[in-house]
Amino acid sequence: MSPWEHARKVAEEGAAVPWRLMEATDRFAKLVETRGEQIPLDDAAVLIAECAQPELDRAAVLAELDGLAQSCPGYTLDALVPYLFGRGGFGPDRSDYYDPRNSLLNHVLERRMGIPITLSVVALEVGRRIGVPMAGVGMPGHFLLRDKVDRSVFIDPFHGGRLLDARGCRELFHQVTGAGTSWSEEFLEPVGNLSIVARMLSNLRAVYSRRQDLRELRWVMALRSALPPPYGDGPGEFDRAMAPLN
């Protein structure tokens, strides 16, 4: 039995699971299996949100991204960044960083608030729709974006879409993680969509564990179990994660 099959079985046995939730987790696993590293980021993020809110209208969430793209005043990075993080109103939730809504795309779009990685997902997906090429950067402690045209340019969606160079990224890293934390230039390398999805789920795991929310943690761990190595959880990780809360 694969880690995904085991996690799904335990999730079903552990609580009364709405059929729409199980349908969403199954679709997520199928999407991962069929698309792998080419997984559509918007579809995956919507499926994560749908697991948290099974009645979610996923077409409406994708349409919101389409609408943002259509309303962007230009098809360049210089137009997109101030559009989203200026007059578009997207920014950080400074009152409750660990609110799970900050990790769920539908709520980020509705509230115009999120954490670095979900604000970056919005920018990546709007940018993709209008032909502005960016890449996610999985810097520890603070997710960033990188311009694919001028690779020396980084974007920090959490701080108003400010532009950074490599030195600025390093300074931000030490602000977040501590002055004595070891730095590597590899932290600024682009990451793929599977890595982004895995990090989103890691954030949700931490949030729900912190809240001791067993019901929500079940589906998060089930989705993590559907990811392939090195992104997913190995055998037994689902049981270990759930044990302290049982």
C-alpha cells in the first residue's frame, strides 16, 4: 500500500469524511500522478482550498485570477507588480500570520491578504496569464519571486512587491532567520510547481498542528502523501503526524 493509499484509508476511518472532500483529495492525487513536475499551480492551489471548503466553486476562483489578468494595465513586470501589490491591495496579514486562510487561495483572493508563498502564487498565476515570466524562489523562511528575463531581479510580494537584488535577499533572510544563520546562494535558485505545492501543504500542516485541528490536518497529510519523493511524506509519516493529536 502506497503512502497515499494508507493516508486516504486512515482519513476515511478516522472521521466521517464528506464525499466532496474525498473527491477533491482524489482529484489532487490524480493531478499529481498525471502532471508531475508540470502540475498546474492554479489547479493544485484550488484543489487544496477545496479540501478545506468542499463546497467551493473552483471555477469562480480561477475566474478571479482571469479577471485580475484582464484588468492588469500592462504586460510587463513593471506593470504587474504595482498593480497587484499597490492599487490591487494584495498584502500581508499582519494581525494573524498563522490564520489558515492565508494559505488558501480562495481566501487570499477574497481578502487580498496572505503570506509570502500564497501572494507569490497569485502573482505567478496572473503573470502566467499575461505573459510575464517569473519563477518561485523557495528561500528558507520567506518565499520570493524571480524575474525570468532579468535574473538579478527578485520580488518580495509580502512587502508591497518591493524589488530586491541578491544582497537584499540575503539581508532579508538574516532578518527572518537570525544573523547567525548560514546562507547559501542556492537559496535563490528557482523552484518548480511541485515544490511550491509541497511548501503550501507544509505551511498548512504547521498551522493545523499548532491549532490541534485533527479534522483539517487529516486531509493536509493525505495530500502530502500523494506527492512523489522528495516532496511527499514517506511511509508512516501520516501516523506520526496524527499521533500527538489522537
